[in-house]
Amino acid sequence: MVLTARTSPAPAPGPEPGPSPEPRLTPLQLARGVSVVAGGPALLAAGSALAPFAAARRWPDLLQNRAARRAAWLATAGGLLAPWVYALGVRPWLQTWGSTPDERDRRYPGDPDRPPLYNITRAVTIDAPATEVWQWLVQIGQDRGGFYSYDWLESLAGCRLHSADRIRPELQRLAPGDKLAMMPGLTTTFTEVNPPHWLLIENWGAYVVEPVDEHRCRLVARAHVERSAGSVGYIVFIELPHAVMERKMLLGIKKRAEAHHGAGEPGALRR
């Protein structure tokens, strides 16, 4: 007995499927992202500005209440001093966090020919070889390995990401012109990719991996603020959350690279 298999005729070839359309950023998503990112600085600025006026307005009612009068004095002093404490202490520390004077004075990929309004240089020492740190850095992106920062805060802004805790081989290829997704529908571009030395990101800045020796390296984040009217909005609303998130990103890469390399206890952060 001979058994034969019956097969259906092959379907006629159709058009090959094209690439999936990129998600679009809706006005609601944009409003959500802006409110989360800029909401904190806006509230801090408003609170500092309004605290003295609110205390002064209530001053006649506080003359008979010593404890309330003391609280009013503290609110007034805090509102007046807070901008100066931030401008003269916190802000310079965040702009140069972890970097050395030599790193702040050096030129990096993407630095403009004309002096900008100011440069931002943040850095961290990582007890792992530069080639291993690069493997973590090259994975960044909302639709890739995340940003190694505060995932809960990024997701609150609508990013919907989870930072990778392992090196993923499929994310190790990156080329100039590839898109960097910051949130669904909002992207920028990798303009230069020089493994394992630096990434240059359009309208963002550069991340540079510099070997110290065969076992350690420096990871430097460099950005600059142009002399333009838009810089005012960045300074008031974006600079503070950007600094906080990027500092956490550098520490997040440090934590993962050192744990993966076996340079210390997993999760240990050393500077």
C-alpha cells in the first residue's frame, strides 16, 4: 500500500508586509509627559514665589499666635532663600555631578564650535572594562533596554518601559541614523555611534566611555544648552528632572556593569 499526502495548492503570492507603523504621540500623551516632567519644577517655583506673599497676607491674624507667627517666618525665609540655595548650590552640583575639572574643560563629540550658554558634564567611575559598559549603554531606548533610571517615574510619564537587567545580544547593533525612542511616538536619532567609545544623540548630547585601565572606566554624559529663547523653558522646567534622571541612569549602568563583571556585591554602588 502506498500512502500519499494530499496538499492544498500554494496560495498566490501577495505583497510583502511592510514595516509596522511607528506609534504616534497623542495630545493626551504629550500633556501627560509634560505634566510629569515639568510639573515638579513648576510647583517648586510657584511655592517658593508664593510662600512669602501667603505669609504676609496672613500676618495680621498671626500676631496673637506665637507658633503660627514662627511658622510664617519660616515659610517666608524658606521661600526667599530656596531659589538662591538651588541656584548657587544644588544646580551647579547637578550640572557637574561626578565629573572632574579636566572632564568639564575637555571637548567631546557633539560639542559646538561656538561656545554654548553652558555645558553639562556628569560622570561616574565604573569598576568594569569599557567594552562591558558599552554593552549596557548601547541598549538604551524606550523600546530597547530602557534608560536604567527611575522606571516608575518614566512610566508615570507614559514611557511604558522596563530597564534591562541583562545584556541582550539582539540590542548590541546600533548605527548612525537609528531612532532612539524616548516614549511611544516621541523619538530622536543616534547621529554618531563609535563602539566602544561614544554615542551621540541628536538634541540630547553624548555618552562617552573612557578606559581608566583594563578593569575600570569612566562613563561621561555631556550636553550643552544653546543661546536661544527656548533655553529659558529648558532651564525652568526640564533641567532639574533631566539632571535627576540622568544621574540615576549613570548609577544604574554602573550597578549593572559591576554586578555583571563581578566587581562587587550585586547592587553595590561605589563612586
